[in-house]
Amino acid sequence: MKIAIAGAGAFGTALAVSFCSSQPITIWARNADTVNQINKGRANPRLPDVTLPDNLTATHDLDDVFAANIILLAIPAQQFRRFVAEHREKLAGKMVVSCAKGIDTETMRGTASTIQDSVPSATVGLLTGPSFAADIAKGLPTALTLACADMEAGELMQNALSVGNLRFYRTTDVIGAELGGSLKNVYAIACGACIGEGIGDSARAALMTRGMAETMRLAASLGAKPETLMGLSGFGDLVLTCTSELSRNYRYGLSIGRTDKFTENTTVEGVATTHAVAKLAAEKGIDMPIVSMLQDILTTDCSVAEAIAVLLRRPLKEE
């Protein structure tokens, strides 16, 4: 099965490096300079200190990617819907796998669901779970989730994408996998803010645990399976993202807690996802106090300490 990738950011490039161990890979980059850097310099500034393999070819022509059997879309979540809509005819009837984690702020849909909405004839998968681009590019052992509603197609994708030290577990619960991978970015910002404020690891553990409870409530209201959230796409990704400074969402939270300016030129998916999830929770009547307080921190002059105080003053109840 021929694999190709649209999106030459850090994660898309890291996946390309991994898949190059089993076949030549084509990756599409929006920027012509990035194409030249990959093809001529064997490097991508988005993934420093990694020498790219000779059988990785960058292109500025999306048709080179759309010719593959399995098309991976490593496009930022808030640009995802427009990209899919622009290319729906070329994606029709294809196996298309989203590699983006996030909830669209207008449609309240995850990225795999966005593909299915726009391209009903596509066989849609979702690649998600606990991973950092650098680890994948270096060939370090990594276990991820491949979600696909079609069990047979999901098994085919799983077998094609599992190479070297990159291992995929399969699920048919696309909604649950979408939510786990998206909401962990929200709680990573909250945990980073907590540590940046100096509130402590015990508070972080509480935020992670209660954050998972919020996620499971929302997931249940949307028909997802609780066990999905306890797997790699939920619990696994939450632990990694909320505890490591390699996570840009966690680093963004640290900057909030320390009242520093965040200067990185990178997408912090958790910000938009916070607003989308807050809106979705309100529509569904789901209580998500951590999401609500984080939204206040992001949009008002509410401090981290004030937000924590509000959470601690909530009525006592059973776990």
C-alpha cells in the first residue's frame, strides 16, 4: 500500500521518516522553500537535528500525494475543514487518515469526522495517541491508536502504518479517539499553567484526573465508549502531554502561569479546542468546570490562582 502525506510540519515529517523504513514516501509542503530544504538539504527546520532519508521526496504538487493508496493529512486542526473542502473531489473514494488533533470551532467536529462530513465516499481513519515528533523521527518505540469505523479497512491501515518501532492499536470508536486526542491539549494548558504558577504536582494530578472525568462525560453524551478514553488515545496522550515540556500546549500553559510572553512560532491547538469544547459542553448540558475556568483564563483577566480557588470552592460531591 502506497503511503503519502500532506503536511510537512514536525509531525508529518516525523511520520514520513518512519514510513521511509518500509517504502519511498512523498510529502507535500505548502511552502516551496520547505520543499527545497527537504529535497536538497535533507532537513526540515520544523524537525531540527534530524537528517531526512534519501527516499523521502517533498513536493509542491498535491496530485503526487493524492495518487497514493493511503493519504495522511497532517494539517493543523483549524485549517483542516477548508483543506478537505478544497480537495474533496481528489479525496473521494480514497483511504484518508487524519493526523490532526482538535475540534473545529465552528462545526464542533473532530478532524476525522470533518473528512467524513465533506467526503462521504472516503474511508476515514484517525491517527492519534501519545507521541512527540522527535521520538518518532528518531525511531524510538511509540504506540498509537488507529481509529476507523470500518473494521476491515482499519485493519488494513493498521498493518500498513505499523513499521519498525511504530506500533498501532485499532479501534472503531472514532468519536472517542477524536475527543481524547483533542481534549488532552486543553488539560495540558491547564496543567502547564498550574506548574508555572507554582501550585504543585498534586494539583496537576487532580487536574489530570478530573479532566479525564470531564472528557468521559462529554464523550458519553456523544456516543463514545468509556474504554476508548482509558486507552492510548485518551489516558496515554493525557499523561504524556500534561507532564512534558516537549508539549507545546504544556509550554504555553507554563508561560501563562509564569506570566511570560509565549514567543514560539507554532500552533497551540489547545487554545481553539478550549473554546470549541466549552461551546459543545454548553450545547450538550455537560458540566466541564476545568474547561470553563481555562476559558476564563484565556479570555479575561482571571488569574491561575483565582481559577484554582473557584474550582476548590465547588460543592463537595462523590467522585
